[in-house]
Amino acid sequence: MIRHTYLRYILVVTLLLTAFNFLYAQPTPKVVYTAKEPQQDNRQPEPNDNAYITFTEEQRQYFTDKAMQKSHDLGRYLRLISSKHEIEEDKLYAIREALQLFVSDSSRVEVSSVNNDLKQQFTIREYLERLRLLSYDKVELVWIKAQMVSRFRKGEDGRYYGIITAQQLFRGFLEDEVAYQDVTEKNIEVVLDRYLVFDEGKKKHRWDVFLSDISVQQTRIK
Amino acid sequence: MKATLTILCIAVSGMVCVRAQVVTLPYEEQFEWQVKQIDEFIDRFNNAEQTPIRQFLQKQYAIEEINRSDLLMTLFNLQKNWDTTQVRQFLHDVIKVPEAPQLHFLDNDWYAELTCSGLYDNRYQDFTLILTIKANAETGASRWVINSVSADFIPNTDTTAAFPLNKIPATQGTRTLNPASFGTDFMGLVRAMQDRASFGNYINLEVADKSVLGFFNLLYKNQLEFRQVSHITYHFLQIPGWVFRVENFSRQSSNSGWLINELIQVPEDKKPSYKKANLFLTQH
């Protein structure tokens, strides 16, 4: 009797927990892209203040993956910033977070159109603000494809520079009707730069990847 | 084998017919075929191991071996009428010789011809800049530099620079055009041409002539305002006996991106004349 009661108790608790999980569990977060980290010891190259560093293939791949992850993060922030359904506070937060992806606030976005020869340049902050103030009721920004096309090459300032090319579909809606759509190609300059950290009381150089200038080419109306 | 023939037929059909057929593919596939950057063009030209197109063909169609000749044909603008005899000769010279010539990003003999516009005397003026990639053998770094300038309004009489001529490395707050500047169509030039403290870093001092000095002196004195790069053509002179020009074709097609649009047979002893006439280079 006691064992049956005990088993019944376990069964009821299990059913309750299952129901709770079904009703209230968070959906599995969608993993857009995850950088595969190499072994902890191999992730950072040996410090060399004389600036010529040879990355191992594993390190190159790690930073390439990180660059791709940041470009995907940028895509997510752009969707959020341009969405009319998001509250202003969340949009402003997304702008701040997006700016953290860039090597500096003076990074620029250059926009060109197939319809005319004029190109316009904005600082990244100006570009994001303009996106926030778009007058569409709803905006769809879909990252079609992105690829790190140009490998990292060393600049005279000791940083390494590469290029990610991405295609994005943009659609703006007014009263549930598509008012404008185009496919844009974005070429994103990525910068591999060193920064100083204190690790167990010792100064160490570490490397990280940042986004930099972006050229935006409108390729065609879909 | 069937997959190989199918894919390559799609890509090279224009070479067989006089008028190429534009192939419209879904965005993702077109993205893979597009020659997205000029260094990707160089890698495909060389049939390099790790190009995105090889990885795509291996993954999507299980194509492991890619013939260099076939891949080279996909680098031509297939919407142009080509002299097929000349193209075959070019392919033969690139592929069939004992030491097949290759292109290298840090080669001296390829140039970016930039058609630019700026504001001079309250009017928009066009001018041409010729850039090359310059390697630093000591540090392994590189940067883009301006070799020559062509424009009617630029004085050709300046013999001294009105601006400081810096020395590399640029670690004291001066800047250079980083090696990936080509990736954003040299949009960094807008900022560079306002960066008067770093003007010397943007010039190839080994070959710069009076027109380059004249151009930068105008910028330095605020008489010229650089506005934008409107068009880019790359000139490749590394292949013995040949010069080819590459331009960007932005279209919804598997044949898009940076493609060969001009192929000229130029003997090696005539290449200095080509440089003088087309790249405004008087010293080489």
C-alpha cells in the first residue's frame, strides 16, 4: 500500500513536471552561427610586438568563424532596428550593441543604387539611426547568404584585414502591401586587432575581430 | 561525370554559342557562382585549392576534380562576343605551358584603375587614379598606393609637395589604404583624401610624377574635394604576351561579379607602352 502510494506520487509529480515544461519552457534558441573554438591554449597567437605574426590554420579559421558570427549578429540587429513592432528602448539597445561590433564609431557605410551613380557615405551610427526611422509599417530584412571571401591580410598598422560578402533581401510594407523591395549586396571589411588585457597580473595581448567599413550595393529589384 | 558536364555546361554555354545565354538561378546558387571579389578572381584563375566555388561544387554536386581550363572560362564575361581563337590561344598559354603562369595578390604588375569624381572650382570633375598593392618585405604587410593620376584640370607642373611626405610604418597616428580596401570598392579613399597628415602614405613615391603631386597639392589646399569612386577596372599584365582587364558585372546570373571583359595580346617589349598609354605610368 505504501509502495503503491509512493509510486502514484512519483507518477503524478512526473506528469505535473511534464505539463509545466510543455506550457512554460522557453523555445530552443535558434543558433544562427557559432564559432568553433580551437583548444584554449592555441586560440591566441604568441605575443610579438614586432608585428609580423603568422597565424596557424586553426587560428585563422577561428577568427574567420568569429567574423562570420559578428556579421550574422549585425544582420539580426538590423532586422530589430528596422522593425516597427519593436519598442524604442529595444531598438536603441540594439543600436548600442550593433556599434560594439565595429572597430570604431567612425566606421562608414557607403550606399549605392543601380538607379543612379551617386554614392552616399554615413557613419555606422548615422546609418543605424536612419534605419530606425524608416517609415514603413513593417520591414523584412533577410540575410540570404554570407561568406568570408577574402582572407586576412596584414596592414601597415599591424592589423589584419579581410572581407565578408553578404546578400540581403529588403522589403518594406505599407498597410500589409509591399511598398518597396530590393536585393542588396554588402561587402563588410573585417579587422583583426590586438588589445591589451591583464591576466593574472600580467599584461597580455589578445586578438579579436571587429567589423569596419561596409559598402552596400543595390543589385536588383526582386 | 554527368554532374560535372551539367554544371560546366551551365557556366560555359556562352563560350560555345556566339551569343551567351544568361542563366537565372536561385539567389543562393548565383551567390556561389558570382566572383565576389578580385582576390577571389585571382584564386579561381589559379584554380587554388580552397576557393569557395570549389567547396560549393564539392559539397553540392560532389565534383572533386575541376579542370583549370573550364574554371578559367567561367571568369570571362559571357555576354560579350569574343574572338574564340584568341581566347583559346590565351587558355593554351595559361594552361599548357610547362610552368603554368599564376597570378599573385602581391604581384607588382596588376593595377586598379579608378574612375573618380570630385568637386573642383564648384563643378564636378572626373579623374582617374591608378593604384597598385605595395608589399613591405620586412613586415609582411601591404597597402594600396596611388601610382598615377590623369585629369585635364590637374596641373602637370608641380615639382614639390605642399604636404608632409611620411615614412612607413604608419604607427604614429597616420593611416594607409589597407590591403582589403578593394573589397569595399576603395570607399576608404573618401576618408583618405581628407587625411592630409597621411597623404604621403597613399602615394607610391618610387613612380609618382608631377600629376600625382599636382593632385595631392590641390587636395591639400582644399581646392579639390574627393567625392567618390564611380568605376573600377583591374589591369593584369603578369601573363607573358597578354594583358586582360577585369570589371564588375552586377546582374542576376551565374555569370556575374568580377569578370574578364577585355583580352589583348601584348608582347613583353610593348608592355611599357601599354602602361604609358593606359595607366599613365611614365616610370616602371
